[in-house]
Amino acid sequence: MLSAHFNRHGLLPPKDYDMSLAELRRSKLIKGPDRTTSDWDMVWRRKLVSHLKILVGQLWQAGITRIFVDGSFVENKPFPHDIDGYFECGKRDFLSGDLERRLNAICPEKIWTWDLNSRHYSEDSPDKAQLPMWHLYHVELYPHYGQGSGIPDRFGNELTFPSAFRQDREGRPKGIVRIRPEGHSEVRHDKD
């Protein structure tokens, strides 16, 4: 369970926080860092987790179990625009299109794609073209098989998703949530 407090930059202390979706729903990422935060939008955060649950369930059905969520949702921001994340998959499974086909066979809306041509703008996102999954769920989950993320470090070198998602825009290290399937025990990867 998430017991850490946000640091002075509004970030979780750097480590992987293993949580089930039920634990995430009960965490301070939904309830807020304290009771004095009047503009904390619990209703919107709950809705985002409900949407995340749909996509995570589809990933689990497709055999993907290592799923991480990040972005403003795991920061001390009262109204996160969305949930960003990534999942680990096999390079061949992704590049062959097999993973995308399996996911779209499960998903009635057929929103699983990372094709740049599938991105488009909307009223909710006038400044950035988003993937179909974002337009339906306000969640973007990217496949990671060792490739770059398109996000540079402070020296201009492209980061992989695990590196990029464990720091903020200024390069400060931060925590990330690993979604653990319901019923599985917490696996600790930190040295606390």
C-alpha cells in the first residue's frame, strides 16, 4: 500500500509502489495527500482508475502482467489530465502485430494501437494529438520491449520508458506505481 508522502516537489519518493487496483482506489492518490486539500478531485481520479481497470484487464487477458502507471496522476496535482503508463512485452510479439491483434480481439472499441496516424486532436486535447485509447479513457499505456520512449534526458539522450517514467520533466527522480494483479502478494523491489 502507498504510505509515502509527496516530497516538496509534489512527487512520490523514488521507488516502485506495488499496488492492486483495489489498493490504488483506497490510496492517497485518490483520497488526496491530506484532508485540507479542498480542490483535490477524487471523483475524477476514481473515474480514471475505473478506466485504467478496463485497459489493465485487457492487458492481463492478453498475457501482460508488468504494468506501470505514472504521469500527473501519481503526483500531488488536484486534477490530473490523464493516466500515463507503460507495460512490458516481448519485442517480437509487439513488432509482429500479434499483441495488438490480441488486445483488439478483447476490446470491443478496438482502441489498441500506437500508430502515429491514429492520433488526433479533440476539445479535451487541443494542443496534443492523442491515441484512440486516450480519447475514450484518458489513459495512455505504451508497450516497452527495450526501445526508446521519445523522451530525452537533460543531455538529449533518448530514455527508455522505465527511465523516463521514473523522473519528472526537470529530471528529478520520482516514484511510480506498478499495478499488481488482484490476489497476488506485494513484491518488494526497494531497499527500505
